[in-house]
Amino acid sequence: MHSDLSSFSATAGLQELRNGSFTPSEWLESFVARIEACGELNLYISDTTETARESATQALSRYQDKTARPLEGLPIAIKDIFCTKAIRTTAGSKFLSNFVPPYESTVTARLQEAGAIVLGKTNLDEFAMGSSTEHSAFGATHNPWSHPDKPLVPGGSSGGSAAAVAARAAPVALGTDTGGSVRQPASFCGVMGFKPTYGRLSRHGVIAYASSLDQPGIFARSLADVELLYRTAAGHDPLDSTSAVCSVDAASSPLPNLSGVKIGVPREYHTKDLDGEIESVWQQGAETLRQLGAEVEEISLPHTEAALAAYYVIAPAEASSNLARYDGVRYGLRAEGDHKSLDAMYEASRSLGFGKEVQRRILIGTYVLSAGYYDAYYNRARRVRALVAQDFAKAFERVDYVLAPATPSAAFPLGAEATADPTWMYQQDIFTVPVSLAGLPALSLPAQLNKAGLPLGLQLIAPAFGERELFAAAALFNEALDFKAVPPGLVASGANR
């Protein structure tokens, strides 16, 4: 038996299971041990170890009976915004701290039907609203790359999932990406983060933040793992009215090089807030693509500057509508006391159940949807969104992919003074939001470490429903980037693959 089974990727671990090198229970226990060892990182909200152990025993029987399914025995972490039947689902909020769904989300159901085992539900910014996983009713998650005397954020809102994969406390994990909530934490934690085309992965059973933007995503340490989970979970879902009807294309095929491929580098992404080291990594990434045979040229996405403002009108507007259902009557938290009216009970319950960031976005959303400001703000933001999508459409007439930074900086300190400024925090999404507004697929890849020893990521963006081609090009790019660094704590523990 291998000494450190938690170091195996999903695809490698599944192959070892098929070969009989170790059992599903042994693989599971290696991750349980890692989760316990990483307790100070606060990765998980809900522990499902006991049910996972039962599933691992059943998985062994399937391997012995030759009836193993494609993901049989694969442990996965799930962002605690996916509804999981009979497992508490909180969305990181006090409002849902005791909510146990009676149904399963489509994405998690498909993975479990293929044999995956749920390790637990990971921490997140409340209702997926945040960029640092500090806005959680269950405490902040720490980045595994943190220094002992300087804890860092893992990014957000899917910070728990990203940190779990980086810390080897899960081989793969699910997240959601509304404005960058998979790609940004992936970059901060030195792992891969994939957001598919809007509609590729069903939103059914995903607690809504902004319905026209929310999209399930995947964290992993290998591109093969990303594609494996994507192909297992993707496909039309009649339970989701926004689910894409088109079928999932065939698996990607290896490319010898990128000859004939055109890569666009948007000039508008050279912002004043872009960290110099990330600028350098971006330039090196473009040069790497040239060496692989690609043509790299500058392109223009002229409405980039307006995209962030449009997003922070549209997303809060949709949030104010989606979160109106949390009233303390039908389910969720209800404030105790003798309330003089129904409105008073609503106010007390929502004030107690929602954190400050959620309250802030509800107020913004309600304001921009009000009769006097609907046209001035919300309709104007929708028009900007259409222009952002047009920018990408025109760019993809000239190029096959767009290369951009994933974030304007490396991971910042937990509780930093800057995080007290919401507008500064919103700027963390400047490079990811345009892709979300356009509904495009994008993959964040770890590129290299900065001088402080923290990971920096680049994102490769493809046209809508271009996942197959994106995976093929990214495989060569990722191999050339050759990012093999691991968090310092893993080196000390020996979990360093």
C-alpha cells in the first residue's frame, strides 16, 4: 500500500483502484486524515465521513463484482451551496444553518450515480457573495499557502473547495462561478479552476445568487480530472430552464502543437491595478504559447472597464429577488420574540440571518430595481452586458482563445484593512467578470510562484461551447507551464505530489 494516497489525482487514483493497488476505503481514509490535519484551515462546514465510509465499502464490492462505475470510489468535496439530499446545506449562512434538503442537485446526483463519494461540504462566502471566503457564518477559510504568522485568504466565494484541493484534503471539488468564484480562488491556491459555458452544467439544486450568471465549476490538480468530472456531470437537464440543449461533445484529443492557433491578448486588461509580477507572468505565458506554435496578437475588448460596474448592478439585482424567499416563515431561521407585525418578523429574521455583505448586496439590488432607478441602472447594465458579449464575439472572429490574468494580485492577507473596503474587494473580479457576463468557458491554470512564494494563475478563455477545444489547447499549455509547486505545509508532511 502507498504511504500517501491523498497525493493521487482523481484519474490516477481511479486507475489504481481498478488495478487493486489499494481499496476505496484506504483512499478515503487518506483524505479523512488530511482533513483532520488541516483543521486550522477551516475547509469544511459539514462532515460526511460516516456515510462516505459506507459508500467506500459498497464501492469495494462493486470492484470485486466487476460492476464498478466510471467514478467508483472517488472522494469529492462539494461547495456547500449544492443541495445534497439528507445532508445539511447551509450556503455559508446562519439563515440556513439547519437546512437539510429533501432532494439532490443534478450535478452532485450525476457524480454520485457514477460512483463518486461525498467527502463533505466545503466553506464559502455566504450565498456565494464574496472574493475571500471571509463572509461565512462558519468562520473564514485559510489559504494552504499561508505563512504561519500571516494567514492568507483562499479567494472566494468557492475558497473552501479550492483550498481543500490545494491542501490535498480532496482530490477534486465542486464550486460555483458567478463572477469568478472558481477561477479566482483557483489562482490564489495554485490549482486548476474551470468554469464551463453558461448552461453546460445544470443549476438545478444550486442555491441561487444571480441566476443568469451562476454556473457550477470544478477544481482539480490535473486537467484530466477536470475533464473527467465535467463530462460526467454535463448535459441537458429538463429541471433547469437555462440548461443548454446541445449534447456534450466528444472527449478532447491530444494535439502535437498549437500551430495555426491564434491567441488574443486584450490590451484593456493592462490595468493600473495589475500587479507587476502577474504582468510578467502573463507576458511569459504568451511567449510560452508562441513556442508551442501559436500566433499571439493583441486584441481589444473595449467595454472591459464598464463590465465590473455592470456586474455589480446585475448580480445584486438578481440576488435581491432570489433571496426574497428567505423570510423566516417557510424554512430557515426565524428570529424569536413577540413581533408586532409580519413585516417586523421579516425584518428581525433577515437582520439576524444575513451577514453584512449579503445585506449590502440585497440593498443595492433592491435600489437598482426600484421604479425610479430601474432604467438608469439595471437596464443600462443589461445593455453593457450585451456589449461585453459582443466584444468577445468580435474577438473570436480573429482568434481562437483569449489569454488573460486570472486575478490582479496574489492572495492577500486574511482580515487585511483593504478588505474593509467593498469596492476594493470587488476589483478582485476585474479579469473574471467579463467572461461571466458573456457566458463563456474559461480555465484558470497555475503558472508560477511570485517572489513571496505564492501562486499566480492565468486563464484561457474559449468561445461558447468550445470546451473540447479548450481542454486540448490547455493540455499543451499546462504541460509547458510545468507548475509543480505545493504549499509549504505539504512539503513538511510529505503529501507533496
